[in-house]
Amino acid sequence: MSETVKFTIDGKECIGKKGQYIVDAAAENGVYIPVLCHMKDVIPAGSCRVCTVKANGRNMAACTSPVEEGMSIENNTAELLDIRKAIVEMLFVEGNHFCPACEKSGNCDLQALGYKYQMMVPRFPYVFERRNIDATTPKIFLERNRCIFCKRCVRMIKDAEGRSIFAFKGRGETLEINIDHKLAANMTDEMAQLAMDICPVGAILRKEVGFNEAIGTRKYDKKVIGSDIENNHQ
């Protein structure tokens, strides 16, 4: 049996497993910590930093930091909420996210966080960077203008031999998400749908199935992101 540890989040007493990442331990105790790059049971990347918390007085990424015995975690403070809002704003202005025309609208985690943190006019200037769209594979196309470099697709979408179908190319301003066209040519419909679903934005889209969910039935049409975690533990 895994060793348990006791910790607090905003004064709430919690119990987790030794070595468990803060964001997962928090979720099991009914506390929502926002994430964009993290998915449970997947090796964390710590890419987006929207999960930043203050643990024992020090800011850290909740998706890469394990919970420890006696740890005191701050999650819902004005400082942290502003940090998260600023990160969301930066992700919006760095890419070209025109939500009304995006097939992931209503199912987009970035859009949902924008609503959660009441983002109106970003405090940063828009970059309006133009990136190439790759529509040369049979099942999906890459809308690079929406990519937030979370690495979810790189870490999760692999062929039967364990080879990654997606990869990063370049560094700094030249960094972009690429696809292995030979491997992508053999993608099944189910794998293409998984790639679209695990993308937190609208950067990976299945061909010929866009806008197939009516407004009112989409993931975040009737509930705020994170409400499942909080409501299931009340």
C-alpha cells in the first residue's frame, strides 16, 4: 500500500499518496488547480505553468511537484489568480485564437480558463504571428496558429510501435509543432479523434467532422472548467 501524507491547501486538510503530484492529490481532495499541459497518469512536462501554486512559501508548478508530509499549499490567492490570468492572456495574444470560428469552441480548455478568470482585454499586445497550417495528412490537420506548446500530443499520441506521431522542431521563436507524415498516414479515425480531444485548444482537428456539436451540448457550455472536481467532493 502506498504511503499516505497529510497536507493542507488553503487551510483545508488533505490526504494524498507519497510522490503524488500536487495537482492530482488536490483533485482527489476536491480542489481544482487549473492545467493546460498536464494529464493524469502521463509524464508531466511543466510547460504552461498555469498550475502555479505556492507551497511552503515558494512558487512551483503543481503538475511536476510531489506533495510532501506537512506541506502547506496556497492555491486560491489574489497573487496566484493574477499569475494564472496573465498566463492565459499571454497564450491568447501569442497565438491567433479567434474563438467564434474555431471548431474547438466550447470544448477548449484555454477558452474555458479565459472565461473562468474573466479575461476581457489582455494586458499584453497581440503578436499576430502567422504560422503555416499543415493539412497534408489524411485524417487531421495542424492549425499551428493555435498551438500553445503543451506537448500533450507529443507525449500521448504514438503508433503501435510506440513512436511519437508529433514532435517539436526548432527553438525559441522558430519552435513549432510538426507531424510525422509517414506515421500519420496510418492513423485510424479513433487515433485522430484522440489527438483532437487531448489537445487543449484547436491546434489538432479531424478532417470532415468540424462543428458537429450543437451549442448547448459542448463540454463547457453549461459548467465552468474544474467544476467536476469541486462538485464531486462537496
